[in-house]
Amino acid sequence: MLFYASEKYPEEDSYSKYITEHGGSTNAYTSSEDTNYHFDINTDSFYEALDRFAQFFIQPLMSTDATMREIKAVDSEHQNNLLSDSWRMAQLQKHLSREDHPYHKFSTGNMDTLHVRPEENGVDTRSELIKFYDEHYSANIMHLVVYGKENLDKTQGLVEALFQGIRNTNQGIPRFPGQPCTLDHLQVLVKAVPIMQGHELSVSWPVTPSISHYEEAPCRYLGDLIGHEGEGSLFHALKILGWATGLYAGEADWSMEYSFFNVSIDLTDAGHEHMQDILGLLFEYIKVLQQSGVSQWIFDELSAICEAEFHYQAKIDPISYAVDISSNMKIYPTKHWLVGSSLPSKFNPAIVQKVLDELSPNNVRIFWESNKFEGQTDKVEPWYNTAYSLEKITKFTIQEWMQSAPDVNLLLPTPNVFIPTDFSLKDLKDKDIFPVLLRKTSYSRLWYKPDTKFFKPKAYVKMDFNCPLAVSSPDAAVLSDIFVWLLVDYLNEYAYYAQAAGLDYGLSLSDNGFELSLAGFNHKLRILLEAVIQKIAKFEVKPDRFSVIKETVTKAYQNNKFQQPHEQATNYCSLVLQDQIWPWTEELDALSHLEAEDLANFVPMLLSRTFVECYIAGNVEKDEAESMVKHIEDVLFTDSKPICRPLFPSQFLTNRVTELGTGMKHFYYQEGSNSSDENSALVHYIQVHKDEFSMNSKLQLFELIAKQDTFHQLRTIEQLGYITSLSLSNDSGVYGVQFIIQSSVKGPGHIDSRVESLLKDLESKFYNMSDEEFKSNVTNLIDMKLEKDKNLDEESWFYWAEIQTGTLKFNRIDAEVAALRLLKKDEWIDFFDEYIKVDAPNKKSLSICVYGNQHLKEMRNDKDKIPSTSIEIEDIVCFRKSQPLYGSLKL
């Protein structure tokens, strides 16, 4: 409500409009104990933005009309969350707590709580809002962080001038002492039915909040041990038994007054049948920790990792930094505002032992989710209608589970060999501002970019294994997927230590094969790289692990059915446009027939023809980078029995994009895949051009100017849905824009007509735009584009995208800015008239309409309304085959 308007700036939504048009973003969130408002913006517009922001807390206008619209927006957000298992389980845990404690309450609100019930009871919601604001919004309990380029004296003067009008009513910070759970809510086993396929076990204990002992970090210490994934760990034991695919341990749902320690375990089907054994092993591991005592060397290792990560942390976005610090200010003493809980430094076994003692069978809460509980429950949580049952258990039951659990050798971790000790910066002679092609053979190509900006002892490595067989069919795509999953699975016990020490790695499918990523401290990166390459070279299929991964991947594909409608619509849009992707339904069908033997036969063929595209950046010398790539070639290509051979020139795959018909509007209609979902969605996509600096700049300017109008008109005014956005799209170098709207109140046909109406309104706005306003928008876009990369990762993402797309336009930013500086208003309007406006002669548009159960009956009528000049896509694959393709940019 505070975003809408103030007495000084009464035009509705003018704050958000100002922020967006000047290259910024704005948001707010409410957690259990505070609300945090924040924004960022181009530097030159900071003063006015800050003034508009300050007025939230001085003289906001909360009109009756805006109140009702915001209630609808909150309700729309709640409708999106109704079928989300994370929201459902969080609320179930709240539901099973003391009714007189705030933790118990429904935490987000909906139409019923904010309008229907208050109206029935003669309560005016707007009056309650104003009352709440007057009671709690007092200067003495607010904290402000301002991050800008001016010196501190000037910034302080600015803040004092703009914020001095905030009232100080000397409010106390509300406190809610006492634990949310009584004995009635402990020693319980709750069985719940999720939406998604799968089984999860969540074990929770009320504990002393770690925030009281943030320098001793008891929950971090225990979470690292219970959540460890190396050999001897609880997870490793469960994995070897074939019972679990993931485990997380740590503090959750904490406040200054209460906290919970949670252990969440993703179960396999076999694990679901062994729930009691798994809980027995969990408590056995806690017993190991009790018997071994709190260890100085483990704490010292944790402290060393945290210290390295803190002192060599990458710079982050100012908005994220400001949010973090403002949150810290209410929790920590002044000297630790910038540090927070980042540096555990006080070894205190008694404090860790106290929390460890709280992880006992006497106060445990066990939440067990599975679709197999369907029809076996007798209770329903009121806000999300989650079906569940509850039974009491005793410590004697858990002791029996411990005694009957398998005899597994559970151990503490070994010392972490990946902790970096060399933080020196290399004396890099080359000061290249763009990546250079350092090396090229028939096996690989290496792009190299030394760190000339950030000066951290870190590196960034990307290696794309281009394997033509990987995407040649649905079967091949699924087998490639399982191959990557198994590689990660095999590496996990070893690579977990590297990740714990600040060296991230990832393996994933790419457009034409699979991709290896490494990022973090450079000191021991080469060791991890060699281990990954060795696993690829010596890959073999272990039937037991294949079965577990096949089950996991099958559930992941099946859960596509439960995607939100806007995600479904986006996927259909990709299917129409992308030449090398397969429908997930076909991949799921292929998966059901595949066995371990199929993968064993497939992987040698997959790797038999390969080309490795490499990018190495950061604190790495040229010869080191070359040596890494040479090592890969030696292991995979030039061994006496090579696993890989170079690609034939004709085998280099390129991603090509469907070219929609010029002057044509295309429609695709589909029923939502989850029959329980009331939400519908529209993706209205306008395809514009193939990568070219001048055209890119014009399209980016359209998106900047139209973005806030889209949000204001379709979400704020018309209340079509909480999820409402306009964004640029770039499919393998083919640019366009897409409107995405998800709604429970209107069907896709109606929403599509409102997007067209919006485009007509924008046409009028553009024609009447003054030269001064146009220049201001161009300047704002230029400022956004010239914003410097904050860290090595950001810089590398940009360059890697150029390499992957094949454009190799490393000077893109400067070239597009140069095009913007030359852009005239009439030229830009001509561009809009030709490609984007409703009746543009060269317009190519595609409307993907996904119907939820509330609007399904509208689909036939919407189809009947399609103009004769438009095309209905009935079969995506057939349509794609019938259309021409844009030429590839990757030659």
C-alpha cells in the first residue's frame, strides 16, 4: 500500500514508474519480525527516488480503492501458492503449534482474511491498515541503509533532509516470548499428502536461537556435520543403501525468541519403506556427535572457511548489500553490522553441546510427505487444504528404531584438503579487456580472460562438451541427462569437500551436450577439474545407482505436470521456437523403457565424437589455462585408447530458431496439465529480429518504457494476476519481447485482448512523447547498460553467453550504447510501428494460452474467435517442421 502514493507524490504508482524508467527496481518483504523496503536506481536519479521513498514513512496515501486492489493482488499471490508444496508444508508446521502464538498464524493473507471476514464483522480493512501503520511505523524502531557514490557527509545531509519528517512515537519492538510448541506438538509423527510426486522426511526440533550465540555458531557447526555428504556421513550411508537422494540440515524459521533445527531428507521409493530405519540412523549419528564431543579442529576448519569466504567475497549488487545490512542492524551490535554471522570465531563447546542436547527424541517433530498417504489421512490444514494425519510417538519408539537400524559405520568428516591456503594474486602480464582465443585444435577451443578488474584469488571455468548425439532424439536426451546425474552422483563424496571450501562446481545438460562449471578459489581448482575429467574418462554404469537416478529423473519429469501455468506456457513457447528440444512427455515415455545396459552402450557413443569449448577467466595465468585444456585433451583425446575423437566439420551443431510468419498472428491453445489448478496463463510473444546492435537497442528501449505501463495497467489497475511481466527474450540470437500473465480471475483469451489494448495505449503514449522525455529514457537505458560488472561471475556470464551463442561480440555493450546515442525519436517510433504495434506490417506474434479449470469452458469460444488471417497451431512439432528457420549465428 505504501508503494501506491503519498501526499507529496499523489499520482498512483508514480514511485514504481519513476524507479523503473530510471533503470532501477523496487520491492519489499515481510518476515516474522520485520518488513524491509528497498530500491535501486541509476545514480543521477537517486535524489528524487530517495525523496519519493521517504514519503512512504512520512505521509502515505492509502486510498480505499487502492486498498481493494491490493487485497486482490495479495489474494492472487495466494492462489499461485495454493499448489506449492513448500508453502503447504510450511503452513502445516505452523498449524501444529500453539494457537495463541504468532507462529501459528496464516502468514500471507487472502481475500477471506483481508476482506470477507472483516466486512462480516463490521471491520474496515483500510482503517485497520492505518491503525497498524500508526502503531508500528515509528522512527525509533526503523533502520536505514543508503548506498551511493557521494561522500558520507553529503549522503548524511541528504538523509537528514529527506527523512527528518518521519514521526518518532517511541514504540517498543513487539516481543513474543515463549516457544511456539508445547508438549502436545512434540514427539509427533505427521503424515501429509503433497502435490508433487516423491517422498520427503523433515525432522524438526525447537532449539535455542543461534542468533544469541552467532560468534559460536552452534547450529552452523551441527548443520555442517549432520548435513555432510562425504564418506562416513549420514547421507553417504543413506545413499549407499539406496534410500535417499538429498539431505539438508540447519537452522530454519528462526527469530530472536525461538528457532527450529531441521533435517530434510529426499527419499527414494525404497527409502519411504525404510522410514523408521532412516530415523534410527539419524539419531544414531546424533549419538556419534554426543559421544565424540565438540571438536576444536572441526570448529577451526569452519572458522577458516568462513574467514576466507568473507575476506575474499565478491562484490554484490548494491540493493542486495543494502538489504543485508539493514536486516543486520536490528540484530547485531554496531561493530558487527557489516559482518553479521559470517565469522564464527569463538569456540565454546558448552554452547554447541546445549543445542546438540536439544536434538533429542523428547522434543522431535517428524513430518513425512508422500503421495502414498492419499486416502490414509483424517485431518485437513485449513488454509491450503493439505491432507494429513497425526500420531504421538515416544522416545522408546525411537530407541527401538535405533536398535533395529542397519549396522552402518557412521563417522565424523576427515580434514578438508580443499581449504585454500594460497590467496596470492598472479602477476598477469596480459591486460586484455576482452577474452582472447588462446588455443585452438581439432579437439577444443580455449577462450582466456585474465582478471583485470576484481583482483580476487578466484577463477571461473566453463567447458561445454559438444556431443552431437546428446540431443538427437528423446531417448538420447534422457540418456544424456542420466549420464550427467550419475557423474554428479559418483563425484559427490569427493567434490562435497571442495564445495564446502568455497569451490563450486556443476555438471548440467547444455544445448548440444553437457557443460562443466567451476568457480571459486583458484588455489585447488585444478585438482577438482582433473577429478571430474577422470570420472568422465573412467565412467561406468553401476546398476544400483542407475536405478536410483532413473527413479529420481522419472519423478522430475512427472512433476512437469504440476508446473505453474505460466511455466507451462513458457515451455510451449520454447517448443515452438527451438529446433533442438523435445516435449517432456516424449522424454518421459522414452525414460520408462531405458535400462542400465542402454546407458552403458550409449555413453561411449556419446563421447566418441566431441568438441570442447572452453572459457577460463580470473586469477589464472595463460600457461595454467592452456595446461588445463591440454590435460583434458591428453586424457580424453590423445590417450593410447582415446575415448573421444574430434567432430567432423559437418557435425558441429547449431541452435536454430523457428521464424514466425511476417504479418501473422499465431495461437496455441492448451488445457493446463494439472486439473486441480484454477490459474490460467498467457505468453504473448512478439518476434522481432536477428541480433544486430541498432535493432537490439530499439527493442531494449521499448521494453524499458513499456515495462512499468504493463505492470501498472494489467496488474495494478485491471488486477489480472500477481504474475504480470514484460521482458526481452533472446533465443539463440533471435530477439523479441514477451508478456507473461497468470490469472485466476480471467481466461487467456481475455488477457490476450487486454495485451493488445495495452499496445494501443502505448502507441498513443509514444506518439505523444516529447523529445525531452525520449532523450531522458535513452539516457536512462545508457546508464543501465554502462553499469559495471560487480564480480568475476557476472563478467564471465556475459562473455560465455557470447561464446555459446556464437556471436562473439565481446564489445556489445559499447556498440549498443553507440547505437543508442545516435537514435532519433522518429526512427524509434518507426521501429515500433513496423514490428510491435497491433497492426504492424512486419509483426510476428505468438499467443500461448494455457487454461486452468476455471476457464476451460472458454477455450472453444476463444478458438472460434480467431481471425481468418491468423494461424492456430494444433500440433507444435508439425508446425515447427513447416516453418523456415533463422540462420545460425554460430558458424
